[in-house]
Amino acid sequence: MDITKVTSKRLFLPGIIFFFLAVLALFYPLYAPAYYVIQLTAIFMYIVLTMSWVIFSGPTGYISLAPAAFFGVGIYTSAVLGKALSLPIVICAGGLVSFCLALLVGALTLRLRGIYFAIFTFGLVELIKQLLLYWEINITHTRGRFVILVSNNTIYYVMLAILAILLITAYIIRRSKYGLALQSIGEDEEAAAHTGINITALKTVIFAVSAIFIGATGAIMATRWTYIDPYIAFNPLFSFMPVLMAIFGGMGQFYGPIIGATIFAYLEEVLITRFPYYYMLIFGLILIISILFLPNGLVGLLQKWRKGDLAKQDENP
Amino acid sequence: MRILEGEKVTKYFGGLAAISNVDFHVDQGEIVGLIGPNGAGKTTLFNLISAAITLNSGVIRFKDRKISGLKAYQICRTGVARTFQSVKVFGNMPVLGNVLLGSFFGTSTGMSSADATREAMESLEFVGLSAMRGTPAKDLTLANQKRLEVARALATRPELLLLDELIAGLNATETAQAMELVTKIRDRGITILMIEHVMKAIMSVCNRIMVLHHGEKIAEGTPKEIANNQTVIEVYLGK
């Protein structure tokens, strides 16, 4: 069929670019200074957080503010199990615990819509944080935990692996019938249900799958901080950043959130080092400007330019 | 043979009985019309059959199997598809995507990607929209959006199709085409239950008509009987 021909042609160039980037990423730590390896690791982390968020919230329009909860759960899993078990198992455990938490939360709350869902998921972050604080103060009489140390290059390669698996998963979901179904839920949930889609099950499972990657990321990134407590682990910033990065990049295309997260994360690093006192101010300004003038994100801007170029040609949508 | 059967179906909204003690049935292969003044409970009855809302008491059976209590997606998979009074297409999705969802998820067995695509294309062909398969659904005219809803419903391979005001808002030509589509669907062996306000249209295609008023069934019969029924005339025109 002609449809498959068109898609394979369209995939060719991005495919080559991705391949080169992957090879580059694979050998990067062998030649780059440690600082840049750490910086790139942070960028990978933000891409994973953003893409995981987009898998579920992008097509369905359910704004989840739960990433910080899944991230924190991953961090704590790593802190608790880190000394006893080997690193790969700890990372899988982080993903698994997040998955279970998301499954539970999803089953309970995915009937909430719009702002109620957003508020509940954000409440979840606070709830777990307060529970842990209560536990540490009243029962274990400790404050925070130490995390095992792992070399920078190990963290880098683990993040790269998580990122690769996530991108493949996200791509497969997006292209599958379930991606189509998620989009239909975002457009009209009632019609989706009457078309034979088990919306509750689909939403819950995809929500939980997206949480695996956030939990696993939390588990590996925890090793960078050496010491964590509930305030560090359940930092609400990790809930807001993915949303902002996704909006900044634009969710219309697969690569939009990746670009958004990359630029945002790099910008954060540069601003913190160059303008430590004004960085939040500048950051906020950039955000306001981009939301005002780029409602469809950077990708929307790119497409506008391309459409301008192709205006005279007969474009295949 | 009775394909759909309702027994003492009752639904309350607060203290108000939107549907009270309604018995109804639809035989295999017929086109049944459901009419009544605004607020009579026609769409509520559709919502009860398709499980958009749950009933308070009574039972609904499809092919002698109880379906009241099932979820909306399960009802769809057992073979009851519906359209909506206010069109509910997935606007930002291409026309083909809308119909694909029906064939992917709505059939009882599920299908492979190639089968689903073929099924979807067949449905689009049937309603006459195959030329617009790449267009976003929101860019279609109202008449075509309604056709798309029918195509999406047909892609789920239904045995019973619930049409909620298929021709409301259409002009004379479009109405005639829509009625032609309805008979074409029946000729494929699909039973139809339809809500309609346009009497001329409903009188011409229906085998049987049911009249609802204030949530109760007040009359039932052939179009001719209904047109001459004193109670029905009173309800519509006043005494």
C-alpha cells in the first residue's frame, strides 16, 4: 500500500540521524571530560521524564503531576535496596515499584478528569513525602538515607539504556492501535468507550508503563546525590519540569518533547552556572514568552516554517 | 426473532423518572423508529441500552443474553453499535483513523492490522467517504461527520445499530441520502433502532414505531397506526 511507502521514506532521514546520535552517545564518555558526561546524563534524565510523561498525558490530555512521586519512589527504592542488591536489580526494582504504585493510583483516580486529576496526582507527591517523613521521624528515628556510590560513566550508560528502551517503547505505542485509542480518549472519551475501547484498562496500563521509566531513572539518579531525604526525593519540580519541557518542545511530533527537554535542560545548566542569582527569573521569562508566542512549541514553529516553504507544492498530510 | 428486548426498564434522574417501566423489543432485520416530544426520554433509552448510563431497575437483553450491567465497550463488542445526537467524531484524527478504531477495538474477536484496515476501508466505501480518508474529521461537513459516525459504528460489525437523530440539521437532499443509507444498512442484515424527529423520513423507512412521552411508552405500531393514533396526536399537537 502507498501509505507504508510514504512512512518508510519519511522515517529514513530521522532514522539515520538517530543512528548517528546513538553511536555518538555510546562513545561520548570515552573522550569527553567528566563535567560534560554529567551534564549529558542530566539531559538524558530530563528527556526520559518528559517522554514518559508524554506517552500518557500527550494523547489523552490528562495532565499528570505525579512524575515526582514515581521519581521519588525510584530514589527511595534505590536507597533502601542499594546496599543489598546489585545495580541492575535495584534499577528494575525502582521501575517495578513505580509501576505498581501507578497501577494502584491509576485504577483509583483515572475516572477523575481535567483539573481534578492534576490536583490528585500532585497530592500524591505530597502524600508520599509526608508519609515517609512521619515514618522516619516516629518509627526509624532517622532523617534521610545514604545511597551507594556509582561511577559517573555507569550512571551515564544506564541512563542511555533507559532512554533507548523508552524511546522505542514510546514509538511503538504511538504507532500502534493503542496510540490511536489513547488519542481518541483525549478527543472524546464517551465515543471511545462506545467504539469498543476499554478506556479504564487502557488508561491505567499506559499510565503504569510510563511510570516504569520514571522509577528506574529515579533509582539510578539517586546514586548521584549520595544522601537523600523525602524533601530531595519528592521535589515537586520533577512533576512540573516534564510538563513544561513537553509544552516547550511541542507534543505534535514524536521528537518535539525530546528537543524541548534537551534545550530546557541545557539552558538550566547554563543559566545556573552563568547567572546563579537571576537564573530562575530568566527561566521564567523564557517560559512565559514561549507559551505566549509558541502555543505549539518549538515543533509548531518548525512546521510553520516548513509549511511556508512548501506552500506552493502539493503537500501530502 | 427478538434481537433486543427490554423489560420494565426504569431510570431516575434524582426524583424524576426519565424512563419508567418501559417494555420494548426489536425484531431481527427491522427498522424501528423511536419518537416522542423533547424530553420524552428517547436518548436516555439509547444511553441505557448502550450502557452510557446504568439503569435503576429492569433488564435489557440482546439475543436472549442479559446485557444490562455490562460496560459500554463490552456492549459494543457484543454487537450493539451507536451514533450520537450531537456528533462525536475524533476531530483531529483522519477519517480513516476514526473508523479504524471501530474495527480494531469494537469487533468481538479483534483483528490484525491489515484486516482492520480493510474492514475500515470497506465501511468508508459503504457510506461514501473513502475519498476523504486522509482528511481530519473536524473538516468534514455535518452530513459527512454523521456518515463517518455510521461508518465507525459499522466497522465494529454490529448486529444492531442505534441511530440517534441521524438527519437532524441536514438539508432535504442530505436527508434523502441519509434515509437511503439507512435502508442500505438494513439490507446488509443489520437491525436498526433509530430516534428521529422528522416524521416524513421516519414514516417512510420504519417497519414499526414506538412513541415515548414523559418516560413512558404510550403507543407502538406500524407507521400508519401511529399516524392515526389519537394519544400520539394529542401529545404532539395538544388537545
